Amino acid sequence: MKRLILLAATAIFSLSAFAQSETPVVKYLKGDIRRAAFNTHSYEFDDVKDTPAPKGYKAFYISHYGRHGSRSDWGGPQYKKVRDLLMQAKEQNLLTPAGDSLMREAALIYQLHNDMDGRLTPRGVREHARLAERMYNRFPEVFQDGCKHLRAVSSTTPRCIVSMNGFTARLQALQPDLDMDLDTGEKFYAYIARGENNTLIARTNKALADYRKTFQWDTVAVYKTLFTDPAKAKKLIPDAYDFQNAIYDCARVSDPFEIPDNMFRYLPFENVVHFHELNYLSAYLNQCDSKLNGEIRIPRSQELVDTLISQADAVISGKVKKAADLCFGHDWPYLGLVCYLGLEGVSERYTVEEAADKWLPSYFCPFAANLQMIFYRSEKNKDILVKFLMNERETRLPALKAVDGIFYRWNDVKAWCANRIPKTQIVAHRGYWEGNAQNSVASIRKAQEFGLWGSEFDIHLTADGVPVVHHDQTIGNLDIQQSNFEDIRHNRLANGEHLPTLAEYMAAATRGRECMPVMELKPQTTQEREDELVAKCLQALKPAPAPAGIPAQYARRASEPTKVVFISFSHYICQQLAKKAAGYTVQYLGGDIAPAQLHAEGITGIDYEYNVIAKHPEWVKQAHDLGMSVNVWTVNEPKDIRAMRDLGVDQITTDKPALAREILWER
């Protein structure tokens, strides 16, 4: 009977596969359809070979980042849905042998899941133990001939901690004299596990919603496979897409739970391909150097890269004695890491459509995915060499010229990493207002959605003490500073919005998107009014409850000194902010005071017009030497953007954020 089930499913698979275009991804799935699980696909232990090291060089240190091993997923309700719907169909005598088999397998998965999301399975522990053994046997000189000390650090998530324990326990069993420190904690988690943000997710979801419209779904074949009467089954289960998606979720975790049969066999091949695409394209767009989001995503891996570099340098210099640094984390940070490094295959810059054809997700990011950097040194050559193993396979770094085969100079790698992302950040001048209105709520939301570092806006104080966001001092022929709020409230911006108060604007500025509010406090007619404006702006930063649907940790993020910048043409306002907002970045706009004087007053940055910096380029270095930040306004021309980038300013304020991003990321 089982053979008949498999034959029936295989027929569906073959017919569908015949119609499917032969892209690299499709060919890869045909090699083993279980790879359609993508990031819930269990690790494939391929045979690996090593290119001989250059003459005289010997491995002495390993830097390793490993994703946790096979785990349960977050699909409990989906597994239960499949089981329960098929049980109802069974009660009505609607199940074919294939349907009965699926019902039993879904019930087993639901039982094994046991309402424990993200729990490492026994297979996951074995994966890490085997990875450790393969590393040890592959590079015995690192462990047996060198330093016996290793350090392992894990994400605070239990599945990562257990993976770390499985890995290190196997090393200890292989060589009992190894001395290992194991650690975890919130500060480690902050760089080990940094992945996407809300801006990336929103941009990706929009792109995938458009892409999904191109799919053609087979909603008939699965009913014919599982049910004796497809018409009656359709009444019981009217949503074919949702039902098949639940089956796909069951199939994705069959390997981690070590269910021997391939559960993808119940679905038409092209539907498996589509579900697979939606899963991995989301990951590619959110986590990798995609054409859509790469300039936003790649910088988020910098702290992890910097940590791995500093750890290696400490060993190379002899300040620290270690054979290896082992780091245990998650899939999304792993993808960000290997893409930051620019490793071949995984870090290519694709559109959505290109990635759907060419990017091999299960090859790059299965359970227990890992990056190993193997370091080599020679007694006769001062150059330290490194090679990269991605999932244990030797992998090239195309941006650099290899010294010999697959080996790169460590100093070249560090120089590449140091220049991987622009040091100059982009601030949208009065928001990203193209096609909108300056200083509108829509303009700051567009800046957030574009993933900009910051968005600048202007704040006036009405005669009756209400801070409002507007650039010009007049609105509707009324002077804002000489008018009460109710007299100007009715005025509309160019896009139809009413004049926003600072409170309304900050509610939008802090809604969970990582875009710095750059608050320009406009000079007032008296120092008393400037004191009042400073006080009102600081009051606007105080924590408030999160709006509905927004995680609490995102509420009023600007209450943290690192989450807001103050700027002003008023020297007095900047002086008061320096006194009353210690720790915040305060940048003076006037352009008439050298950095040293401002620094002496506690003002922490300059934000000068482009022509001022062009006349005094030495002020950039002077400010940086004093620990001050440098912003430049308003930089719109390509030659000026390049000039400020080459000077190394921290931010440019521009009316053309898209152009600035394109130029700053010139490759």
C-alpha cells in the first residue's frame, strides 16, 4: 500500500516538474525535494577537501560562527490543523491511502512538537557534535599542536546554548586536555543575534506581495491525491491555499523530527517551489545584500564583524592565547555576516526575480549553517593568511585577490571590511518629501521606509507655547511665533495634512523604525522663549506608552541619548541643550565657530553648510579628533556628495536621499 501512495505522489511530482522551468533553484530542489524546507532543512554533511596551504604556512587559530542545529518550528497550530481536518475527512470516509498517511504523519509531528517552539531536537545536538569532530580531524594542528584554550559564546536562546554544549562536549571528548570557557548573556546576544528590523520587513513584504501575484497555484491536484471525493473535501476544506500551506509547514520539519518519509510528496511540485520561494525570498531580501535592502541590512552586521576581527587580532598579536573562538547564534545574523564579508554565491546582489532563479537557500542556510575562518602563519613570512569555509566548503571572497588559491591576506580582509559600508550617513532634509510635503508626517514615514539613518525637521514655538513642526516662520500669512496655536492649526501642508505639533510628529518618528529624529530648534525672539522651547522639546522625548500594535521597547525610542540629534542655528540653544541634555548629540548650525570652542562648551557636533566645510575642510578632522560629529547641509549634487564622503563627514543632509545612497554605496 505504501508503494502505491508513493507512486501516486511521484506521478504528480513528475508531471508538475516537467512544466517547471529549469532554473538553478529548481534543479537543486529536484536533487532532493527536502531542500524545499530552506532554513528548516537539516544539515547536509558533504565530503570536503582542503586546498594545501602555501609552503611554510600552518593553521593556528579558528574563528567559527555557527547557527544552532535542527529544531522544532513555530507551526504547532498548522500541524494541528492538518491533523484535525484530515481526521474530520476520515470520519466522512473521504481519505485516500495518501490522505490517511498524511493524517498520521501530521499527528506525529504535532505530538513531537509538543507545544515547544524552537526547541533543539536530538538531531540538532548530533549535528553540532559531528561538526566539531569534523573540524577537529580537519585541523588537528590547531588543537593538538597549539594553544589548548578555547572560548565559546552563545546567544541566550536555549537551542543555541544546547548546540554550543553539544559542540564543545565533543571537542572535549576528542581531546580531554582542552581548556574551554563557555559563556552567554544579553550583551553577547546584542551582536550575535542582530537581524532585520521593521523597516526591512515592511519593504520586503511589499515586494513579495507584488511578486506573489505572478504565481499560478495548482489547487486541484492535492484534493485528488488526498480525498476520494474532491468536491466534498472542498466543502470541508474550502481554502486550498491555506490547507496546502499547512501541509508545507508539516513537511518542513519532518527532517528535524527524523520522520523517514518525504512529506513534500503530498503537494504538487510547483506549489512546493512557490511556498519555498516565499520563505527564502523573504530571508534573502531581509538578511542579505539584495538590491532592494542591502544598503540597510549590511551595516547591521558591523558589530559582529568587528567583534570577530578584534578577537582574531588579539590572538595574532599574542595578547590572548586561544586556539579558537566559537560563536553560536541564529540563521539571520549568520546570513548577514557572510554577506557583509562578501562571500561567493551567498552575497550576490539580486532582484527578487533573480534571487528566485539563482540563490540556493538550503545550500547556504540550513540548520547548523556555519562560517569557519581558518588562520595560517609562517615563520618566514609575516603575512597572516585566512581562508573561509561556508558550511565547511572552501569559499572565495571575490572582492579580494587571493594570495594563493583560496587563501587571503588577513590585512586585506580587514581593509575590505573597514570599507565595506559608507562611514557617511544620510539625513533627509525636512523629511523625505519628494512627492509629498516638507516636514509632514508622511515625509518622515517615507524616510523610515527608505531606511535612512535620520530625518531632519524644524520646530517653532507658538505664542502660547505649543511646539509645532514647520520650516518657515510664517504659515498662511501668520507668524508662528506671534500667533496662538488655535489660530494657525487649520492651515494645511501641501499634501493636505494639518500643521503637526511636535507631539504628533514624534509619535510618527518613534514608531519602531530605526530612523534618527534630527530636531532643529528654531531661534526665538528672546532667551526666555528659547529656554521654553528647549524644555518643551526635552519633554517630548520622555517615554510614553507604545501605540497599539507597536512593541513596548520601541515606544519613544528618542528618550535614549543615542536615538535623537538636536541641531540649531541658535548658539544659546545649543549651549542650553549641552547642559540640560547630557549625552545627546547637539550640533551647531551657524558655521561661524571652530569646533574647539564648541567642544569647550560641551556642544558635541557641528552641522555646517557645504560651502563652509569646503572652505574649512580641516574642521572635519579637528572635530573628529575632539570626538565630535560632523553633519553637512544641504548636499544635493553628486560631486558634492562624493567630496563630503571623501572628507569622511559623519552625515550629509540632503533633499535627494536616493541619489545620496547610490553614490555613497558606489561599488
